[in-house]
Amino acid sequence: MSTNLFFSTFEVTRQAFFRTSLSYAVVNLKPIVPGHVLVVPTRYVPRITDLTPPELSSLMTAVQQVGRVIERAYGADGLTIACQDGKAAGQTMPHVHFHIIPRRLKGDYFVRNDDVYPVLEQAEGQLPAQFKTVRGHKSGEELPSGEVEPLKMDADDDRKPRTVEEMEKEAQWLKTFFAEDAQSN
């Protein structure tokens, strides 16, 4: 599986951390909370009804597998799993995708559970423009003290899209969880 991955028309191979022949998962360009990722069918498909039965099965299995890892990696107690299917539902990237957002019983960013949806809708609406303005490499570089600048993942309105290097660093880290799962089975 060495072919490049595309989310709509945007190449996302470097930020992929999970991949099958029919689906993949990528870290988010501008996550609303740490661990907010996307699960996408490999074939460009605008709507869920356009998926073949094997693609739908692969996609839902991927949501389950990726969700399990995201909960563990980010210490979550649950997940918000969302899909806006069609323009009328708020879908702005015309490629089926599921958002997986880790949630906590205590200390969750969203005080009221449903507060996640307006933020998600706003973030979804900004995706096409954000993909066109991916910034140059800044975070993730080693600092003079030997520390590494943390990944930029906050739910502030002022957050900026991350660099490809920042997203690739998180993707490489998340891949280790799948490797651990494979070794333990």
C-alpha cells in the first residue's frame, strides 16, 4: 500500500496513522481537542450512500479500531463520533469522513456534552480553506534545552492549522499504538 492518500483533492499520506485497502485515518489539520482525528474511505466518495458494502464495512471497522486507540492514547472515557453526510448536514469536504473526538467524564473541554457540535460544525466549515494554507514547519522542532515544542492542539478560536511536520509527528506516535496491539494479539 504505497499509493498516496487523498482527502478530497488534498494529499494526506504523511498524516495517516492507520490504513487498510479501503479506509484510513489521519490526524486533524486543526483539531478541536487533542486526539480529534478523521477516518476516511480510501476511494473518493462524496456521500455514505455512494459507498460499496465492503467500503462501508471497512470504514465502520476502522472507526471502531481507531476509536479504541484514540481512547487509550488520549486517556478518554468515551468518544464523540460524527459524520456530516451531505451539504445540508454541514459537510464541506465532499469526501465521506467520520470525526473521532475523545471525551472525558471529568475535565472535558465541553462542559455540556452537546456543545461539541457547534464547534465541530464551525471547524468542518473551515476545512477547505485551511487545507490550502498549511503552514511551514515550526512546532515539533527540538529546542536548545533538548525539549521538543509540543504539538499545537487546542480548542481556542485562534488556533492555527498545524504544519505537515506537526501532523506527521502525531501520526507516527499513534502508529505505535497499533504496533503494540499487533504484538499483543
